[in-house]
Amino acid sequence: MIVVSAASVGLCADPSKESLAALNGRWASVSAVKAGEAYPDKVRKSIHLVIMNGKYMATVGGDVDEGTFKIDDSANPKTITFVVTKGPNQGKTIQGIYELDKRSLKICSDLSGKTRPTKFESKPDTQSFLASYHLQARKMRLQPQGAGKDL
């Protein structure tokens, strides 16, 4: 459920640095649908995806998945594959597709890890997860040196 937020990345040859850099940031969910059912607003508002330099952290409520991801921006649609290293989905590889438009990100993934979606849709009786995100403004904050880690 958490990985949506993340979706999956297809193992890629060599994505452009610009494509990877464009994904970096904290993304807040605008919409989220799993198995054809929209998440209630309370849950949807708790969905966040943080992407930084090939790593991700996906949060849904109090559940947090972390791991790495790869993209293939030459595929159509573009693919993303998440490898979950911590959290409820630890050990899973989640395959998905993504679409990035400036400050908007759409990810569709199969949370079962069995297949990669070919369309941006979530149908009943599947483990498909479709989420749209908006890039949050970066907040500058002062921290003592070494008082936190970036992801």
C-alpha cells in the first residue's frame, strides 16, 4: 500500500541525470486509488513520497517504506521500479509507470510486484495503485551541523 506512493521503476540502461533530478523532492498526494477504490481524504492526505538521488521514502499514515528506485525514461510510458529495503513491503520489487510534468507526478504500480502496468488506471480485483502527486515547496530550516539526514 505504501509503495504506491512509489510505484515501480523498470531497470533502465542509463536514465538522464536531468530525469532523475526532476523527480527529487517531497511529493504530496493529490489523489490515490487502489483496486479501483479511491482512498478517503484522511488517508490520501497522509500519503507522501520523498525522492532523493535514487532513494525513496513512501509514507501512508504511520507506515513507511524505504528503498531505492530506477527509472527508464526512454520507455513509453516511462517506467519506475522500486526495491523496498525497509518497511511493511520489505523485500518486494514494485514495478510501475510514471509521468512527470513540472510539479506534478503520476505513478501507477502493481503492489503485488508481479506485473508492470501499461496504463494509468486502477481496476477492481487487482493490486494496482494509481496516485497523483504535487511537488511541495521546499522549506528552508536551520539545523545544527549533523543534526539530521537528508533523504
